[in-house]
Amino acid sequence: MSDILLLEASGLSIYKQGRTLVDNASLRLEAGKVVSLIGPNGAGKTTLVRALMGLVEINEGYISASKGLQIGYMPQKLNLDASLPISVKGFLSLNQNSNREHFLHCAQISDVDCIFSRPMQSLSGGELQRVLLCRALLKKPQLLILDEPAQGLDVNGQAELYQLIAQLRDELNCGVLMVSHDLHFVMAATDEVICLNQHICCHGHPEKVSAHPEYLKLFGHNQASNVALYTHRHDHQHGVHGELIENCNHKH
Amino acid sequence: MLEILLAPILTGIVIALLAGPLGCFIVWRRLAYFGDALAHSALLGVAIGLILQVSTQLAILFSCVILAISLAQIKQHGELSSDTWLGVLSHGSLALSIIAISLAGAGRVDLYGYLFGDLLSASLVDVVLISACAVALGLYLWRCWDSLICICLNEDLARVEGIAVSRHKLLLMLAIAFITAMSMKLVGALLITALLIIPAASARSFAKSPGQMALIAMASALIALGIGMYASYQWDMPTGPAIVAAACMLFGLSKSSTIFKQAD
């Protein structure tokens, strides 16, 4: 079931004004699998993801998507000008012709039904992320693409969001590709990690990647030990929710 | 009396109705500077029309459309930001057109009329032409409203959701170019942007959704038109500035009403 290929990219290279943004990157996205794309700032993560969605021109290589692939995209942010009056419900209903039941179901999963009437401008970072996720889900996506979904969230909010994403993957059996640079959380919520710095430095199972010399070179031993700390913390996450944060603060 | 005023009044109403929604997009997408550049290039159209001895209306429309298309190209890349480009084009064309109009049309052309509007020169043919354009634009806005709002919020998201973003952006710019060309007679080149922006800005305080804001902006533009035309008829004020002054008055009222609301 989990081997259904959704999108495959092979040998992608993207240049802009003489600079190489992405160099010979290949990846496969499958249904039911969470793939995380990590890398330092300016590593070309967002460019690669935008190329996969057909938003950026590719100079070399090819992308093949399964026929009629529905992509749900969750951008980093919206250009919400204060002069545009729009409520959460208004935003979610734009160009939407799905039935009411599906609409409410998506709102429930992403926990936005209680903020329907709030203006979009008044949302906190976490609430906005959930609204964007809900919009992505409304399209009944086979592939969810999330660009820095945890940006601007506190530790608690991040844990909740990644849990929600894992839950969605199980429920919808969709593929997930997320861009991130906070390593320790990503590692636990992921089936495969791709470490990008223009080219793909290393990829594979999170445990394997975190021990890879290229990875250590890129993020340094300091960050890598954060990951070790995380593997330790993983045991605690199954316990009481609040305990995790306390533990974390204690260790630092 | 009525026959003389009928064409100007109808022209004003059609433009006010379109200025509502288009003005909202100018406010939401921060295109105020773009509107100014268009208005000045309309003036350049007047100059071209004079020099080539073709219809001024057509020349105005032509130069607005050319500017809109070329700006759509420039905006995407380059070292200079788009507002710098707009500043260069806008004031460059203003200066050029004033020179050209003064030289080529000395004694024949009422420059004042093009700068501040000359509504009484509107004819019934104008009304028919403007109404035809307005119906087409109105239908477009009505049908693609949701897509246009999506583009305002996030272009990448809109693209992934299957909206033809570049085409809509170009069409929106062309729509603004059209209304600019059409409003030359109503308020003149220097006040066109004001007519677009001020009603939309007044509508913001009362609107809960984008659609509502457009409708309130339409109403506010119509009221400003009414007051301005009446004042112009009654006290012999220049019509264009009177309309814009009335719109400013409504804006002041809307702002003070929100201040009172907050005080409660």
C-alpha cells in the first residue's frame, strides 16, 4: 500500500543568474510516507519544493507526477494586508465547491472550527498554520507539501503540529513532504530525511542520516547532539504532554 | 438642461460603480503608485493623439494598455524595485506629455481639462463605449472574484490550486488601465487614483468580507459623485475636484465613526 509512487524527480538542477540553487537532486515521494527536507538557510529547499509543484523553471532533469495528482500546499505565510477584510471561514470558502460535510470535517481535523468568524489578521502563528493546513486538506490531497510548517510556533505548538501531520498521513494515506530546519522534531516525525545543501548530501532513515559524516559536517556536532537528546526524549512523548517541555528545559 | 447633463451623469455612475471593486484591488495589492503611473501615461496618450492627429480617446487607451503590459513584465525581475520603475515612468511621462501638449496643442488644447477633468464634454457615444467596457469588466470581476482574492493572499498557493495567476494579474492591470483611461473626462489625470482609492479606504472600516468592501466602496463612490456633481452645479465648482473632495469627506466620516465605535 505504501509503495504507490506519487511524484518522482530525477537529476534536477536549477540555476539563477549564474548561481546554482539546486544541483542534481533526485527524490521519490510515496503515499503514506513522510519525507523531510532539511538543510541550512540558502540550501535551496524552498526552490526545490517550488520546482516540484511546477512554480519554478527547471534547467536540467525531469519531474514526473502520477496522473491527476492532487497536491495540497501549505505556504509559509500569506501576504495579509491589513486592508483586506477576510474571516477564517471566508478564506477557507474561496473557490471552494466541496460539500459542507467535507468542509466541516477538514475544519474539525485541523481544529479551526472554533475560530471561523475571526478575521484572518487576528490569528496567532499557530492558528494561521492550522488554517493553512485546513485549506490544503480541503482539496483532498494525495500529496501534502508543507513549507516550514512549524515556523514561529513554540515547542508545544510544534509537537502538536507534527503529531497532527503524522495523524493525517495515517488517516488519508497521503504522502507528505515538509521543509524544515528544526532538526530534532523533524527527525522523530519522519520516515525519510533528505539533507540538502544545493546537492543532496545524504538521505535515508533519520537515525542513519544523523550519524552521516556529511550531515555532521553541515550542521556541526552541536546540533547533532540535539538529535541525540531528542531520541532520548522520544520515550517521554508517550507520557504526559506537559512533562516533555519541563524535561527539555531541565536538560539545557 | 437634462440632455446636456444626461451623458456626464451616466458616465459618472458607470465609473463610480467600477471604481469600487477596482479601487479595492489597488488598496489590497498596494498599487496606488501604479494607478498614478497609468494616469500620467494617459496624459502621454493625449499628447500622442495630438501629434499623430488620431482620436484622443483611443490614444489614451492605447498608451495605458501599453504601460500596463510593460509594467507587468518589468515587475518580475531587475535590480530596481517596482516603485522606483513606476516613479521613473510615471513622472517621465507626465513631464513629456506636458511638454508635448504645450508645444503641439498650443491654443487648441485645454490642458486644465485633462489634468482635472472636463465632465461636460462627455457625449452619449462615450457613455455607450464606457458602458460596454464596464459590463465586460464587471462580468470578469464577478466570475473570477474568488480567484483574484486568492492571488492577493498568496500567489504560489493560488498557482498550486490551479488558478492562472499571470493571466489574472495582467487582466487586473488592464482593467485598471481601462478605468483610468475612462475616468480622464470625469476627474482628470491628477485625481484618478484618488477616485479609486478613497472610496475603498472609506469602505474598509465597515466591511467584514472582500465582497462587502467592494459593494460599500461602490456606494461610497456613488455618493461622492452625487455630492460633487451637485456642488459643481450649484456653486460652479470644478466637477472632478468636487467629487474627490466629497469622497475625502466621506472618508473622514467613516474614520471618525470607527473612532467613536472604539470609544464606546
